[in-house]
Amino acid sequence: MGPALALVAAAAAWIVADRRAGHPGGGLWWWSGIAALAIALLSPIDRVAEDLMCVHMVQHLLLGLVAPLLVVRARPMRVLSHLAEPSVRRRWSRRTARLAHAPAVAPVVVVAHVGAWAAWHVPRLYDVAVAHDAIHVFEHLSLFVTGLALWAVAWPAGPVRRSGLAGVLSVFFAASGTGAVAALLVISDQARYATDPATLHAWGLTRLQDQQLAGAIMWVPGGFVYLAAGVVLFATWLARRPSRQPDLSGATVVVGN
């Protein structure tokens, strides 16, 4: 019931804040993010993820990449800040402005994002998280929060966004780091996770095949999310760069013989 209550609370908070803010937009992105979280946490994916690592990886992609990107695209603080008093909103604005000018923010966020993905796919930590509900919740929270942080820094409308090129580079290095983790799962010739062979056999998989399929899901669909976002960010950065061509609108052109 915990995830369901959290999602209901998030939905209720948005409805109240959206009315106070005067419906500034972003609702479609917000509700898409809530839907992605609901699919990850409340659908059969959550149950099957306990048995199959490859399905667990789908859940991680929804929690750590897709849902955070959709939520950040909604520009949630523009709406949710209206739940607080104006003085609190002003303090929040000043703090995010200071973060936006801190040069170490983007590298720290990228390291945290890649570190969370790498740590929770260390076999021992992964197995412990699957076996203990409290640790499993913390695993999901860390993936979601570091995903939010990455997109908040990289996306042009993020609350602590960097310059356009820095956002593109943040996504590139995050994709490279998580891609390396995925590659290790794919190329491994030994099953390293404590999945139940009998359960896997019922699904027509061996432990090694399940592990390699999980790596492939992390590598290809996960990589596509990074790639699509990176392309949009790069195109946005190019479009916003000032033109280097001289302005001839008011110039007088003299043609000599």
C-alpha cells in the first residue's frame, strides 16, 4: 500500500497546487510520470520482478530514467511551490539559483546517478535488496531521486539546469557510465545473481540468460532514452546559440564596377 498511497498523495498535491498556480501547464508530463511510476510499482511488473532480473531491469528503467524525465519535463516546482508560503518560494528560488551557478553540480549529479545504477547491480547488493523490503524501497528511491537530479540539471527547463552544452555532456557521461554497467552484465559468462533456477526454468530461461537479457534491456532501451533526450538537448542548444552571421538588415550594400 505504500507506493499506492505515495502516488495518490503526489496526485492530490498536484491538483491542489495546479489550481493555486492558475494552471500554468505541464500537467500532461506530470500525469505521464505518475503513470510510469504506477506501472513500475503497482502493475504485475512489480510481482514478476521478484523472480526475473530482466523484468526487474524494466522496473528500474521506469523508476530511474523514464518517470524522472517525465516529471522534470512537467516543471513541477513551478506548480508544487504554490503549496508553500510566498516567503518559502522565494527562499527556494534563491537556493536553486545558487545551485545553478555552482560548477560542481553537474559532475556530482552524474557520478551519483551512475553510482546508484552501478551499486544496485553489484550482485550482493542486488540480492540483498530483493530479499529485504526496506532495502528494496531505498534502492528504488535512490534510482528515482538520482534520475530526477540528472534531468533537473540537464534539461533546459530543469530547476538547477546548466548551460545547454553542459546538459548534453551530463547525459552523455551518464549514458556512458550506465552503459558500461549494462555491458558487464551482457558479456559475463557466469551467472552472478541469486535468482531461483526453478522459477527461471518455468519462464524458459537460465540464470545466465536472465542476467544477460537484463543487461541488454538496460543497454538498449535504456540507452535509447539517453540518446533521445541527448538529441533533443543538443538540437535545443544549437537552436539557442547566437548566429555568427553579420546582421545586414540595416546595412547599405555598395556594388562597385
